Amino acid sequence: MKASVSAAAVVAAHLLVVVPAIAQEPPSPTTLDGVRVTGSKRDTPYLKSDLSVTVLDREALKDAGVVEFRDLDKLAPNVKFNAMGQLSDMYISIRGIESNPFLVNRASVYIDGIPFKELSNAVLNQVESVEVLRGPQGTLYGANSESGLVLVRTRGPANATEGEVNLRSTWFGNGNGTSLDGFLAGPLAQGGALSGSVAFMASDEDSHLRNLTPFDGTAGKVREGYLQGKLRWRPSDYVTVNALAYHLRTRAPGMFEYEYLPLDTALYNRTYGTGLNGGRQAGDFTYINDAPKRTEKDESVAGVSAQWQLAAGTLDVATSYRTQEDMSAGYDFDMTASAALAGRIYDRQNAWNAEARFSSPDDQAFTWMTGVSTYRTDKDSILGTFVGPITRGLDSYHLAPRQTAKGEDYSVFATASYTFPAMPSLTASAGLRHEQARRSTEQRAGSLDLGAGGTVLYRDAALAHTFRATLPRLSLRYDASDDLSFYAASAKGYIPGGFNLAAAQSDVVNDKVLRYESEMMWSHELGFKMNLGNGRGHIGAALFHITSDNWQEIQVATDANGRPISSDYVGSDASIRSRGAEIEGTYAVTPAFTLTANAGYVDARYTRLWATADENLAGNRVKLTPHYTGYLAARYQHPSGIFVRAESAFTGSSALDERNRAYQPAVAILGLQLGYTHGPWTGRVFVQNLTDRRRVNGLIFDNLAFGRDGNYYGPIDTPRVVGAEMSMQF
């Protein structure tokens, strides 16, 4: 679900949709030549998967020190997770197809079968496996999987008692953090018919970026708590029922969800240091805001799925419900210690999902799958601002009228694969999905004060439309040997259209402005996969070409000084082209020494994008998409239990907005860890971002209160972090 945002769009840039579903528990992937891919909604050997995919099991994730979602992108080529702050949702760019907070993610994330179109950084806990699928996955997963898909499976019930506890402490320039997480699973009834698991996490961490002038002296801090429970019931050898519930709670005094720092701190300090900031100087990881800040997030999920193994195939059904409530106050429009303009956002959303599918047996020359799915979403959003001196702290914000967005989607899909008897090495596959998405939105009359930017007047408005899409996928796979396969694939992805409520606030009433159409994208790729050294490793590579002629894009409407004067308009008449290559692999040189590496190259450019009536940005690089990515890690395990690991993640330059006004330069991020394993105990010390490199990790903006002051402002990624961790398994 997408809705345009008002002139305060920068503080409400996360108006996205979440549509959950609970899928069956996929088989556990193993390592090296036993890697399995479940993204096709079947358990498929790595060599027989006709797509570009990175598969990471629990051990690989632990070795790489992955504890947050933002750590994942280094492990997959041509993948970048962008964020707008420590509390921000993740925005995923894959193969030059960017995602940003003004539009929904063009890549979806599924956690235990639950889709997340907006994803916080706190939900990656007690993970069993991760699959990163590159290229459109719309045939099986529908809208918002244009660039790819990330599948996460957390640990679940077990037939024997098992568990784990991890204690982690970190230190960085502006503070420290502590977290404790654990997992317990085992049988709940004799005979193993009923089993369950519980996972928990609690953390307390200072803000990575320190505000030098916090309101009322409230320093930034993030406190999170997570509790998950799973049940698995097997009343017979043919029936399995799974249930899942969790709650995630975040409290962050002194912090806003999005935090922006000047790209050029020297220029910023010359502009405001001796005036509005009273002689204070901002630094690489420090900033100066006076707005009262606080963020609160609560998320709850419940779902159930069932699987019946029948003689003719397998029937899977699933349903789930998700509710989330977010409030974040303290966006400082002027980016200084002056009392000019501050903003507040509030969202509450609910989502329901159901899917049923039937799959033929896997051991046939002709295999097929067919299914139906439906979901409903509703979301309430309220913006707020205050202008001038702070009088009542967090109660100073004046609220705009509520905006409501709803979605009702229905889909039917089918896939089929055929291995030719005369050529058993050749398999052809085809898939088709038809999706109908009804979008509606309502706005109440009222106003929003933007200080020097004027007052936005809201009118009563109610808009609705049904968007339709048909999403095919075709592929051909050739098994050259037991250890080498080649494939070719073409697929179509899409994002439904939506509405510009901004147009309802003005005198513009024509349908072309009020409603923007669905985005469609075609992707073509060639690739291969190969097992190495009799199971000691594997390698995969692909070439790709992607085009879209109705790309959705947004522009900020400003006055001559760069101040927002009206609401933003989303259009769907831009176009882009992305092409590139990627390669990845892992290899155990000896039983004690393992190498992991990947590399990706992408050339993604706008081929049509009208920024104004006279300015076409054709030829500019697509924003937030690195020109290349690379990763190299080496791990050595001594027989005594001591291990050491070194890694370097390389990221090429990235344009930070569609006008290409500024770039994040190419950067290499180094990491080290040293540890010891003895029996059930493992301890390690580590350092991330060893050289303390400063990186801009999202969209840049002008000063939204004072206009174009010569500075650009953007979110800053994590500084150097030193840590220690102790784990115990049983």
C-alpha cells in the first residue's frame, strides 16, 4: 500500500504496507554441496535452482557476526541495506533497483513466512537460515518483490531439548550497549507429537550518534525486548500444524526514528557554529538538535499454518495477523539548536493474510504448483509539528488530521516444471500469477503548520481504485554434470499504483495527478552454479539486464530557497535501466581454513526522469545503488579451539539522490574477531568498522527549515564498534 505524503513528507517517509503470511517450516539448509534453496516454495538443491541466490545457515551467520539486519548485505553481491537512522526501517536495494522511505520496498523480506514490506533492524534474532534471492520473485510472492526477496527462518520446535544463551557487550565512541538473547526448544508431550520453542531478546544501547544539545538533557538510548513462541503438532505422519506468536517492543528516549547529519561537517560548523549553535561544533558522529525526541514501537504477530501430505501431492494452508503501532517525535527540520520547526509521526496498522497452495510430488518429470492468496491491510497515519520555542516538551506537537489507507488484494498463481525424458539434463519451467489490488485512502480536513514553509490545508478526500497485474516467469536449466548447471530466466515484477493525497490539498483534481499507476519491470538473466572440491565449496555467478518504463519516483516540491511549500507527488512515467554481473562462493581450503567471497557490478541509470518541466535527469545514476560491492573473509579454526576471522566489505560509490548532487565515496569496511570454543561454550571479541569510516547510508536532503544553506544532510551508518560475546549451547 502506498500513499503520497504531504509537504512534511520527510518526517512521514515511511508510509508503507506490511502484509503477513505464515508458511510451512522449510527444511534446514546445510553447507557447501548440500545447500538447499526454499525460495521456490519447494526444497530444491542449490544446483537445481534456476535463480541467483545466496544461502546462509546458522553457522555462516554466526561466523560473520551477523546480529542485525543491516549486517546481512555484505554477504550477498549487489545487495545494499539502507537506513535513515538507528531506529529506521530497512530499505533494500538489489541489482541497482533502489528502495527508499518515500515508496514501499522494491524487495520483500519474509520472516518465518511473514512478509515485511517495512522492516525494523531489531527482528533478526535466533536465526536458522537466510536466503537472499536476486531478481523478480513476483510469480510466487506477488507485489513488492521486483528486485528480489530475503527469506529468514528463525529457530523452531525440536524433538529433543536444546537451547542457547548469548550475552553481548559493545563499546563505541558515543557509548555502549548490552544485549541478552536465548532460545529453548523441546518436546511438550510424550511421543514427540507436540513440541515447542521460546526465543527472547533484551537489549539496552546508547545512540550511535550523540546529540550535543538534547532537550531537557535526555540522551539517546534504545531499549528493546522481544519474545517469541512456536508450537508444532504432528497428529500423524502426514499432517503438521505450526503456530507462531511474538511481540517486539522498542522504547527510545531522546531519539527520533530518522536522524540526519551534515555531509560536510566543516561547512556546517562554519554556517551555524558561532550563530545558531552557540559555538558548538558538530562532528563525524555527533549532531546538534534541540527538538524533544522520543520513539516508541510495538509489534505483535500471530499465525498458524498446516501441511497435509497426500498421495497426489502436498496441501499447505496458512493465515496470520500482524499489528504495529509506531510513534516518533523530534524531527528537527532546521538541523540546529534553534527553535524553528520540529516534527512528529504516528502510524498504526493491521494486516491479515491467508494462502492455500497445492504442490505435486517432487519425484516426477512434470511437477506443478497452484495456489491462491489474499490479504487486507489498514493503516492510520498522523503527522504533527510545532513551530518556535519549546513550551511543553513532547506535548508541544500540534497534530494534523488522520489519513487512512486500506488494501484488499487477491491472487491466483501456478508454476510448472518439465524435465524432458529424451534430454534428462534439460528442465523448462514456467509460472504465472494474476493479482488484483484494491487501494483506497481517506483524508480528513485540517491543517499542518510548517513555519516558514507555510501551512498545509487538508481537505476531506476519499479515493479508491483497483490495480491489476499478470506476472509471468520463464526459465531453462541445463545440468551439465552432477556438479555444474546453467540456467536462463526472464521474469516480471510489479508494485501497485496509489494516490497523491497532496493533490487533494490543492486545486489539482485530474486523475493523472491524483492517481499514479502500477510499476512494471522485466528482468533477464543468465547464470551458472558449481560445486567445488567434492563438496568442499560452491560457486555461483550471473549476468542480468533489467528495464522499467513506468518507474515510480517522487520529487520534493520546494520554493526558490529549497523550503518545502507543497506536498510531494509520486509519478509513474519515469524509466530506468540496470545491468551487471555478480559472483559468489565459499571454499574450505582445509578442514580448518575457509574462504568466503563475493563481488558484484551494476550500472543502473535513469533513462527518463523529469525533475521539472525543463529538466530531464536521463543518464543520472539511480540513487542508493553502489556501483560495485565486494566481500572477502578468511576463518581459521585451530584444533585447540582458538579461532580467528578477518573480513573486508567493499562498496563502490553511490549517488545519494536522483539529481546526483552528492555521492558516498567508495569505502572498505574491515572487521576482525578472535574467539575460543570449548565444549558448549564459545567466547569471542570483535571489532567492526575497524578504521571508523564515516558512511552516508540513505537519501540526502537540504535544510528543510532554512532552505538551501549549502549543506546536504543524510543518515550516517554505524561507527567503529568493539565488542565481546559469550555463548552457551545445550
